[in-house]
Amino acid sequence: ADWSRRPLSEDIRQYAPLNVAYLASLRDHLAAELEEAGRTKWAWEEFERLLENLEPMPERTADFTRVKGARGLSPRRLAVLRELLRWREDRARESDVPPFKIVGNDRLLRVAEECPRNRRELAAAKILSDRQIARFGPDILKAVERGMRVPQDELPSFAAAAHQRRDFK
């Protein structure tokens, strides 16, 4: 099921509460079985060991190399795209939503290509909806400006593709 698609279908809305309805009773049942088998202390030791070995999830980073079409951008436009992706990642984290729910890659790529300098240019480019411009326009324009200010010697680029030598014998 696609839980990101709204509105949720009737099937999913009926399934969702059932997905967790039995967890508490299942926990109690398993705890009773562990107790009966004399394994409760052993289980808790295992749980603690697992927790000790957990590593924090790596922080998501904005990676322009994963944006379809970005390879065709100049280094300056890549810097703009990188700043737009960073902005979107921060905004998504603050809003606790997936980044694509803020603005999609395709639109950010087009903003990086156009590099609008003000709200009028952003609106004229017809890349974003009026609602997106109202909500995010100032932040998007700031990200574009940050990308445009990146010093020449710090501009990003794609790594050169490694060529493999082929033996046709």
C-alpha cells in the first residue's frame, strides 16, 4: 500500500487500526511465555545488548548527484541546486515530512536552471505553484542566492566517470 497517497483508501483506513490492535496482547502473551520458560532475564540481557550496539541513523544529506538531470548543470547551477536541496532537507526535517513533500527534485532542478533572483522572476518561471511560492518563495530565493555566492574554487562538480578497459579478445 502507498501510505503517502492521500486520501487514504477505505481499505487502508480499516487496516491501519488493526495493524496495531493486537500488539499489546501479543507482548503480554510473549512475556508470559518467557516467564514460564524462565527466560525473562535472558531476554532483557539480549534486548540491552542489542540497544548498546545500535548506531544512530546517519543524518540525511542533500546529494545533488542523485537528482536526475543534474549532470547537465554547470558548476554554478550545481551549487544552487545543492543549496536548494539543503534548504529542502532542513525544511522537511523541521516539518517531519519526506523531502519530496516540500518540493520535488524536478522543480528544484528547474529552479537551479533558471536561478530566479526575486519573487517576480520566480513566479514568471512557472516552476512552482502559487501556494509553494507563498510558503517557500523567500527561502528558495535565499538558497539560490547562497548558491550564486559560492566561491569559484568551491563549486561542486560530478566526479569523472571511471573508464573500464575492455579486452575484446
